[in-house]
Amino acid sequence: MRFRTFLSLGGAALVLLLQGQVALSDISVTPTDKESLKEAGKAITEPMWDFYLANQTEGIPGKLTGTWYIAGAMFMTMMQFWHVSGYNEHNSVVSHDMMFQAGRNYDYFDSNYSQWLGNDDQMFFGLAAITASETGFPEIKDKPTWTSLARSVFNQQASRWAPQECGGGITWQIHPWQAGYTLRNSISNGGLFQLAARLGRFTQNQTYFEWAEKIWDWSVDSPLIQPQINWYVADSTSGDNNCTDSGDMQWSYNYGVYLAGAAYMWNATEEPKWKNRTEGLLRRLTTHFFPEEYGGNVFSEVSCEKPHTCDRNMLNFKGWSSMWMAMAGILVPDTFDTILPKLQGSASAIGRQCDGGTENLCGSRWYQDNWDGIEGLEVQQAALGGITGTLMMLVGSSAQTINNNPNAKEQYLDYNDDQPDSLPKISTGDRVGSWILTVLWGGGIVAAGWWLIKQQ
């Protein structure tokens, strides 16, 4: 039985006393030792997996209650950990559930969810798919390759490029009836940028590199990335104001997603501009999100951890960012010595924090020496990401050895993935049509409600 979350001071200790249970000691983490990190990752994975199984929506494989993308991000994290540790206890379920969520069209946009998904939701499954390709995660017989799935996500999102306002970018939400549709946010555009860079490096298809350049240039022309202001990355900008404003909350994953993409571009092209961009983003990330008050080498999601305002999304961010930092350290060797102590310091802190309950529960605030009482899949996944990023650095370049997969072909897809520009664009007529359908749909609900009332 799991404990409830106590955010008040001393709440976690109170629970243990009341329950009469003995808390586990810290996870022993020697951040310079591969075997120590592997064992720590295993200890963190098991309660995370329990949370996953317990929170599937009506038992649907790969669908968590109240969210969709977090399971995809968890699969991404677990595959990366498997690749550097060899831990394969849950690989068969990860494989099955990840393919199940690809949907009937193998595009991570099944009609069961497509009416309320955002571009960032779909993007995380795309990044999980390219992670499967890069790490050599086993393919499933008679199913599309993981590369095909990554390409499919990219092609769909590239087709949503919206130059009508702001001169480009993709919107946060996909459908005009969704709240926040006009926003263009960093994680959606940065995610598509990273996916393009990784597909380009993996397939050696120049089209993906061209798209990566296009997305980066637009992001800098908009307020999202501001190199002139110490590589500031805004959370979002609004098409309502032609992208002249910005949402300025600072989140680590916005930096991390662009950082890894830039590192892939430098490694693939060796163009100096990409090294400069990688180093600039890294400087900002390692300064802002590794506060000196915690010693300067412990990752903190500073915008929400101290005030206790992190929601289930924010609890994940630094786990993904840790792995993206590791990718940068491996792909751009000149950044290695900057990144390694940050991740090793965080790994040591994770070991101290993951002493909750009787199951190595991990909290959110790694800088605390004891479990902070926060529990759930999200904090376990973040901790696993922190351990995995550190292990990636120690394993070295072999962790990101990317071979051109001779089986990375399109299957069950009815378009040519080498021609994303040929995909149909969303027109004004499409948007108007969607608006009309939304009005009719909403009117139908109102009418049905009125009819039911009249019958009583």
C-alpha cells in the first residue's frame, strides 16, 4: 500500500511513524561507478513500474489516467536506461504498450485521443520512437519499425507548420477548438527540432536537416530563443499577438530539448554555429537550474520546487533534461567536462532523496537529504532520468552509437516520408470547417441536455 503525499514539514516522517514501518536507507550511489548507477536505476524503476501498472486507464496498455504523453516519456526513459545498463526486465511490456499506443494508423494520433492531444503530447512518443531506433531496441515482427513511427510523427507535425501568423512555428494544441490553440510553445517546436535533427543523423536524409534549420531559425526570430539575452528560452509566445510577446516561466525541458537538438546538428554537420548554440544553451541551463545555494551541482526545477507548485508535468522535466544534457556531452565532446559534474552531483543527491517508504520512493527536491513526501510515477521517472543521464556519460560515446538501420523503412504508411514538404497544409478553410463543426457539436450537446430536461 502506498502512502499519500504529505507536503507539510515532517509529513513523510509522520507517515512512517503512524504506519509503524521502517523507511529504507538511501540508495547507495557512487556516481563514478557504472555498476552502482545501474543498481540505483533498478531500485528506482521498480516502484515506478508499480505506479505505471496501477494507474493505467481501465487497463489500456500505455494510457495513464489523466494524461497520455507521460507514459511515452517513461518508455523513452526506460529504453535509454536499458541501453546503458542492460536491464531488460520490462522490455517486453514497454515494446507492446508503446506499439499499442501507436494506434490503428501507426502515427501516435489515434482517434481515441486525437481530439484532445497537443503537438507536445504526440512529440514525446516520436522522441520515444527515435530513441528505440538509436538504441537498437528490438523491432516487433510484422509491425512498422520504430523509425517508421518516428518519421510518421515528424511528417504529421511538419504538415502543421503554420506561417499564417508569426511567420511559422507549430501551435501548442492541434485543433482550433482547444484552449491554447494559438500559442506556439518551446517544447512543441523544440521537440520537432530535436526529432528532425535526430532523424537526419540516423537516416542521413538531408530533408530532416533542412527542417531542423528552419525550425531553429524561426525559434530565434520569434521570442522563444533569445541568444542576445544570455540564451534565454521563453516558454511560449502567442499567435494572437503575432508572436511579439512571450510567456517567461523558466522550465528546464525547454532548454534541454533545444540543447540536444543543437548537439545532434553539430555532431552531424560539424558546423561551428551549432557548437556555439549548444554551448550557449548549456551555459544558461547549468547556471539557472543548478543553484549555488545547493552547491551548484544539483538539478532543481527552480520555478516550482521551492514554492511547492510543481504539477505532475513539471515533476518530470529535469529527468528528461538530464538525458538531453548527457546527449550533448557525448555528441559535443567539448561540453563533456561541464556536464559530467552536474549530472554526477545530481545522481548522488537522487540516492539520498530516494529513501521514501519501504520501496525507494523518490521525491521532487533532490537537494534535500531525505524524501520530501512527494510520490508517483513522475518523480520516479525524473530520478531514473537523472541516473540514466549520468550512466550515459560514463558509458561514453557507445551509448549514442547510431547506425543506419537497413530495416528502417516505411511500412503501412501511405505517403513518402522523404517528402514531408509534400504533405497537405492546414488551410483557412480547414480551420473554419473545424470551427463550424465545433459549434455544431457544442450546439448538439446543449440541445440534447435541453431535451433530457424536458423529459423529466
